[in-house]
Amino acid sequence: MPNQKPILHNTLFLLILLSVLTNVGRVSSKSTIEPCTNADTCNALLGYTLYTDLKVSEVASLFQVDSISILTANAIDISYPDVENHILPAQLFVKVPITCSCVDGIRKSVSTKYKTRPSDTLASIADSIYSGLVSADQIKEANSISDPSVLEVGQTLVVPLPCTCFNGTDNSLPAIYLSYVVKPVDTLTGIAARYLTTITDLMNVNAMGSAAVKAGDILAVPLPACASNFPRYASDYGLIVPNGSYAITASHCVQCSCGPGNLKLYCMPSSLSASCSSMQCRNSNLMLGNATAQQTSGGCNVTSCTYGGYVNGTIISSLSVSLQPRCPGAQQFPPLIAPPSSIVHDSMFAPSPSPQSSDGAGTTKPKSTVVPTTTGIVPLLPPAGSPVASASDAWSLVNSLATFPSVLLFFLLVNFIMSMSL
């Protein structure tokens, strides 16, 4: 019996190793948490991947939002024929606008309700229907469900969805935050490049101790935006529009866009404005969004008719006159697209899209494309108002265990088999 001890030791070591790797694989995904103390709300976005073919109106119903707001958030042309009944393909990634509230001391959205169907489980609702934006345990807790294996058909469930506000700013500039579910092929570098931000900014916003991410993590991604300065008594006070998109306001009469040339909100009559009240500026021939420019020896006199908010059913417009160093060029608009009918997997799920250089149309290169090292990294200090305890330095250790080289595991298995044969 001389070989029993080596065999026993190898067997024990292998079992321990497999146990560690299995338990690491079960580490739950992390999500950014923003503490809050007041009842204010903000506009936020969800990054949602369609689990099946759905009409635009069905996606809107799934989140209890306006169909038009989904179209405008994704720069889809609302004048497309019967656009609300257009079928969007499965696996399409869209941005869904939601209202972010303060609930039980943290930011979340609780306005989404889901009515259960036959064969639904909490896991299928969370992972499939809502594409991992919520967990089964979160739905269970939000609805005080004692036995998750028993769901009644037609039962209405509150679906708590992740969101962040951070005072509507990022580095003191206007921003809207997108809750993004990390895909298996994603890297922090790729996410930063895709949304024209920096790795450092993403790490600061999400209180990350390292640049490591894993599938299922939910990151708060700041999107540069154009902020309005409408008065508090306006019904669209606080309107903020992400760069590269637009919004419809004033009972669908006014269209306000952001970029791509600059981050200044530009408003004009929308394509749905046939039955709206007059949008002509008083004491002028200019309509909302119109401007005239006259070059002089001292600069350029610019007169414009600007939108000032929607008050008691009235569209407020004002005539402004300014002297600028040079005459402005033609207004640039986010390029509107037809509703997608297919998807390109390569562009949608690529881990690191190439940053685009400035092409004169307002597209800018990310501030940095340098990947910070994760070896000996100094934990970053989160900015004021950033999340607490959404990620920790310990996570980087767990994440490195999760990527334990398979070659070493194979070597140990071979060693074990050879020991058994001796």
C-alpha cells in the first residue's frame, strides 16, 4: 500500500481546487448603488437587449414608458410610417428612458410592473425578459414573495430596475446615466470607447478598485448631455437630452436635440406639430429654431427664436440677440435612422469598438485609450456623491481566481490520473 498517501493527497487537493473554482463561479454580479436621502427624481436610461421580436409599443409597455421616448432616445425617426407597431428584432440593444427615484435610501426605478404569464419564473423574468437588469432575488424582495416557486398567472409584480442620478452631472458637466449590463465579451476598455468616455471615469463613477468586469455586472455609464434652463414652473423643467439623440416635449409639439456639433440644446417644431399652437416669436418673423446672422466689422449679429419651456399648455418662445465673434454655421442634428429590422452582431457585441477621430461632424475621440494596469493599482478615490460599496478591492482577487488558467487545471488532472496508475 505504498502509493495510497500520494493518491489521497492528490485527490484531496484536486477536490479542494475544484470546490474553489466552483464557488468563485457562483459569485453574484455587482451593481452600482447610489445612496440618496430625498424624494427628487431624475431621467435615466436602461441598456436593454430584446429577448424576442417585439413591437416598439410592446417594449414601451414592458417598461410602462411612452413609445415616442424610446424612439427618440435611440435617434429613430418618429415620422416613419406606423412606427409604434414596427417590429424590432430579438437581441437588438436599445436605450430605454426611465424615471429614477429614491426608494429605501438608494436610487432605483419602481414604476415598472409586470403581469406574469404561464411558465414564468422569477429567474426567467429577471434574466430573459428584463435581460439581467434585475435579479430574481430583487423581484422576490420587492414583492414580498415567500415561495418563489409558486407564481399565479396574471399576478402583477413590481420590477425594481437599476438607475443612478449623481445630480445629473459627470465631472461637473451635464450627463445622463445609462445602466449597462456587461456582456461576456465586454471589457472596460471597450465600454469606455463605445460611449466616448474614459476608463478612469467609469472606475470612479462605479467605485471600482480595478478595471476587471464580468458578465452580468451592471455599470453606470455617464453619457454627455445637453441641459435646458427652463423655469421651474414649466412642465418640462429639467429637460436633459443625451448627446446624439433628441426628445419630444410640449405635448409632442417641440423637438429638442443634442449634438453632434456641440452640447447646446436646440429646439424646433417637431414633425408631429400640425395641430400645435403658433411657435412664432413675438415681434418678429422668426419661427422657433430660426436664426438670422449679419456680419459686421465688430463681429456677427445673431438673432434667434429660442424655446423657453411649456407652461400651462403654452409654448414659450423668446427672441434673443447676441454679438458673436463669428457667424455660426448650419445647425447640426443627430442623424435619424429608420427603425431597425435586423442586427449586426459584430458591431453590437464587439468587446472594444475603435474610437472614432473627429470628422468635423462633432464626433470626438475618447479622452484616453490607455488601459490602466491592474497589478498594484492604487484604489481610486470616488468623486463626491459617488456610490459606496458597489465594488471593492477584494473583487479583483476574486475575479483573478475566476480566470484561473485551464491549462494548470488540465495538468493537475493528468497528474492525478498518472498517480492512480502507479
